[in-house]
Amino acid sequence: MKMKDVSLSRDDLVHVAVSLKSVLGEVDLQLVPMAFGVACEMLTAQSVIADTLKSELMPCVFSLIRMPALQGGALGAIVDFIVDLVKIRPTWLNEMRGELWLVGSESGHVTRRCLKSVAACMAGLCRGVPQETEGTVAELVKEIKVFDWLGKKDGLL
């Protein structure tokens, strides 16, 4: 079922967004594609929910991309969600790029898999706002060269 076939109030959509956050809080990677698939359908059908979905689900995105087991369909669903968010609100590109950079550059538990997940999400930002790809990539390469990514910069370059 597509969201465009369903008529929901803004309050109903907010309730669904909060419910998706709790599903993603369970950290069951089997549920990640379904949850972000629903979020993408909501964005496509009613872009007015973008702010709520971003505030409710982006913290989950940041937690999930830190997980060494994240890959395949779960990572693809996260990237699709990021693409849809920045398509609707291109002004979020720089903010989201900065937040992803922080996840990838924080000390401690950064794994090569995390860096690959961050790179996939960065590529999603470029897919969402293609006219900003050159500048986004140039800025990212500059940041990678300056910061050693905990000795793992080859994971992104």
C-alpha cells in the first residue's frame, strides 16, 4: 500500500513517526528497511511531515550507522531516507553533512564499517541534491585530508 492512497491527519503522521522511532530503537536490523520504507512513503505523500521525521529519525540514523553489522538493505533504506529528506529540504544538506561528519570523526568506537556507512550516507546527500555534488565531494575530500579519520581515511577515499 502506498501512502498516497491513505488520508491521514498531521497528528496521525506524527504518531506514525514516533512509532517508527520506537521500532528503530529496538535495533533489530530486520526492521530497519521496513521502518525507513514507511518514512520514505510518508515523505513522498506528505512532505509537511519532513521536519518531524527528521527530528524523530535522524538520531536513529546516527546510532544505526555506528553499528558494525549495518549493511545491505538496512543501509540502503537509510540512504534512501536521507535522499528523500534532502530532496524535500535541500537546505538541510550542509547540516546533515556536518552531522554525518561528526559521527564518522568521533573518537572511540569508529569502525571501518561505520566509515563506509557514513560514506554511503554522504553519497545519498549528493543523490538528493545533485547540483551540490561537486561542492559536497570537494568539501568532504578536504576534510578527510585534514583529519586522519583515526588512521582509517582509506575507508572513505
